[in-house]
Amino acid sequence: MIKRLIYSAAISASLGFAANTAIAEELRFTVWTGSEAHLQMLGEIADSFTATHPDVTVRFDTIPFGDYVQKITLQMAGGNPPDLGWLLENSAPAFVEAGALADVAETLKSTDGYDYADFSQPAMGLWETSDATYGIPFSTSPFLIYFNKSLYDAADLETPDQRVKDGTWTWEQLRADAKDLRDASSGIWGFETFDGQGYGSRVWHTLVPIIRAYGGSAWEGDSCKLDSSLAAQAVQLFHDMVYADGSTVPPGEQGDFFSGNAALTMTQISRVSKLSEATFEWGLAPLPFGPAGDASTVGQAAVVAFAQGKHKELAAEFLAHMTNKENVAKMAAFFPPARKSVLEANSFLTSNAAVAPEQMTFVAQGIENGSVLPSHQRFPQIEAEARPNFDALWSKDADVPATLKKLCSSISPLL
């Protein structure tokens, strides 16, 4: 459904059906963050652009993460497209194939001082072809484990960052820690899924890192691998954390790490802004090892200009401004960069005052060693087909291997 909307929106634009209802010279930029720190930073970048473009305004439009792709495609199909926006790696192939993204290569490469070659080639893989550029990654962010150090200290447990040093930080150890730190009488959960959305919009984010650590994968080429014994073993571990151990916030329950109600969570460095008023000590660690060793996983998002936007040339100019060296360095406090000069600078390790340089080293290592989440030209359809089978996992008596086999049968024709 979403992919058909992307195509129909792109066709409508090419036929000129979209009505021009936007305020003259207003750029509408869609994001999925509601963080005051993030929006203030983005506003400062916009202000530095409008200082040299006094007739332009930039409006950041927050759309909840779980609704983001559906809402922007509906806006496009309805003739009210954003000019620019954020886009995740798993959506990139479908949007590029549909012609929904503007080629901004000429603007970027002709902008004085931009230094297009400064971007890491692996990071650009999803966003460029031999002669076109459809987006610039603003965040190439490895998944991390946040832990409540106060709870660890009270329980006299070795913390995850300590275990990283002695080589004992594994997914089995995380499971044991979550079980030990669960305190039902105080409303403390052992583990919270990615943004608390690990059974819905963040299910891939929750399961893929564990699957990779056990030697499995989502798919390879046109072959689904989620039904392998390795993938089943990994998903079973997480299922047992939820239902056998009772340590992990289950579907339908609330447990917020950032409020002190969970001992551990998996997320990214951008969420540090949510800890500005934390009443507990906290720390960061890389993802645990598994039987297959280190399997760092990276979530990537890019700034894109939409092909049917009403101010395409201006949008491309703002994209170039937002992703120049100065502004990428500014964003690096929350969003690990794809610019090599920024990532490799010592200043990156001190770019966020709330995060110790040693902890930022985990981020840099995750970018260097990590693999991006799975993506596909038909990902919106794959996600829709997979959802009922993922949902079937979330019951105490679920047969994990059988459910994953059924999931593979559902998505294999789309691969």
C-alpha cells in the first residue's frame, strides 16, 4: 500500500497535479524527533541559512516515528509534499526506485567548500548512484546499550562497560543482568526495548542485532534467513527474557528507562538528550557479543529533498547547508556523522558534554565495524507482510521456530 502511494505521488508530481498551496519561500522539513535539544539545534542551523536567505523560513514538522513513512507518502499523494525530510535506510531503496527523491548531486558538488568527497563511501551506499545523489546521511548511528548504573551499584553487579573490558559482555549476560535487576515490587523492569516500541515499529531494531550476534541474518539476496536455526536461537533468547524470565517490558506494558523504570535499554546516542534531568547515574556500552562475536548494528538516516516539493532548488541549497562541515560537526553531538573529517577529529569524542570521551569511543567503533539495518526496494511491503507473524511471537506459548518459518514464507516472494 505504502509503495503504491509513493509511486502514485511521484506520478502526480510529474503530471503537475499537486496544487501549490505552500507559503512562498517556506521550506517544510519533516522529522520524527520531538526532542527540544534536537529541535533547538535544527533551528539554529535553519537560522544560519535564513540569515543569508532573508525571504526564506524553515518549518520543522514532527511526525511520530511509527507513522512517519505512511504520513509523508499520504501527504505526497494528496498534493501536500514536504520539501525536505529525514528518511531511514530501510525506506531508501523504495523511495529512490519510485522517483520520489530529488537528485541533489549537482547542487552539492557545486557548492563552495562543500567537499563531497569527505563523506564515507560505505555510508553513501544507499543514497547515491554513479551519477545521482538522493540523500546525505546525517546520522550513521550504532546501537548501544544504556544502563542504570545506580541500580547496578545497588545490586553489586559488574556493569556492562566493565564487562566490555574483561570480555564477558554477551547477550546471555545481558539476559542474566536484566533478570537480576528486575524488581516488580518497585516497578523496575530489567530491560526495555528500543524506544519502548520493540514489538511494533521498532521490532526490526530490537531483533536484528541479536540475530546477527548469533550468526544469523534477515535475508541474503532473495533468500529469507529468518527461519534459520541461528535466527530462531536469537529470537528465542529475547522471547525468554519477556515470558520465561519476566524481566523485559512486555507488549502492552510501560517501562521507561529514561525515567528510571528500567535497568537496561537498547537505543542510540541521540537519546542522551532524554537523560538531561535523570535522577540516577547512567552509562553506555556497545551491543553485547554473541556466539558469532561482535555484530555491531548501525541505524542510518539521511536528509533528502522530495522530488515533488514546491521549492526544489531552494531545498537542495538548504540540504547542502545543513550537511556542510560546520553543521555536521554541530549535529555530531547527537547524530554520528558520515563526514570522515568530523568523525576522525578528536573534537567528535567531546562533542556531547553529557557523554564521556570513552563512551563516545564506543560510538566511533560501532560506526567503523557496524552493518546497516536490512533494506530492500520492497521494504514497505515486506514490513506489512511480516507484521502479523511478528505479532504472533508475542505470546507465552508461541512456537518461535515455526513462527519464523511462516514469516519467511510470507516475505520470500517479495525478496
